[in-house]
Amino acid sequence: AAGASEEEGQFSSSSSSSSSSSSLSSSTSATTELVKEVSIRVMVRGRPQNAKEIAANDPMAIAVHEERGEVAVPGVPNSFCVDRVFGPSSTQDEVYEAACANGVVDGAIHGFNSTIFAYGQTGSGKTWTIQGTAEEPGILPRAFDRLFRGISQHCAENPQQTILVRCSYLEVYNERVLDLLA
């Protein structure tokens, strides 16, 4: 957030839903458990203050209570409870592991449609969390690595099967949808 009046943090959601072509399912019960594990979950990551905010002695725009899964906005009487909260010191690895990217990816490998969704104000850390850097990759590079390793393993075990991967990477900004892969 650029100042104390702006909300800081991002909301991430992920889910898997059944696809009509779940030919990769190894068993119905395992698939059922996987779907239960990765149904919609909402998580918030509060980013650390940047150098400008620290120099200006700006207060944090949100208070995160990781142990309670709660986010509070100063001046707002209600707090917000979500499935998981990550504080400003959280690492890319912690977010990836907990934000169900592996479960969502495993769902995709088993034939489920999967989504990872990041929402937040400009400057709240969405791009950092989703893309990361070469040194600290975000959710997408880690998810693609896991996806293609899983597909390679599956194809080695089932050479007669063909797997089709479709991916969309979209940005909604000022009510315009931008295809970031185009």
C-alpha cells in the first residue's frame, strides 16, 4: 500500500472442479479426497512495508493475525476471517506450500480444472506472489514445475495416454481483461 489509507494485502483463492475428462484419476476415493482438500480456500498475504513507507513512518495498513486466520483494518470495527493468513515476513516457499498450489496442481494432473486467483489493490503484492523472481519464484513457476514433472511421471507410467494442458493467465485492470500470454 502506498499509504496508511490504502488497504494492504492480497486475497488469493484456489479451487479445483471436476472435468469431464478425468482419465488421469487413479481411484475414485483418492480423487474425492483430493477435491475435498482443494475446494475453494481464501488466503490473505500482508506484504511488508516498502522503504518509502518506512521512511515516512507510515503505520501498517492491515494487521494480520496468522494464528487466528484473521485480518483487521485499522478504523474498521470488524475483522475478516479467512482460511489462512500470511504475515509480512512470509516467504514465497511458505505461501506456495500452504496456498494449495500443490493440491491444485495435483488436481489438474488427475483431470480437474484448477484455478489460482489473486486479488488486491495496485501495489499489494499480487505479481510478487504469483510470479516472484528468478531467485524467489512465485506460485506460477512453482506450479508449472510441479505440473510438468507430474505429467512426465504419469506419461512414463502410461505411455498410451495423451495429456492436453490449457492455461490462461489473465489480468483484470480498470474493468478490462488482458491476456498476459498473448
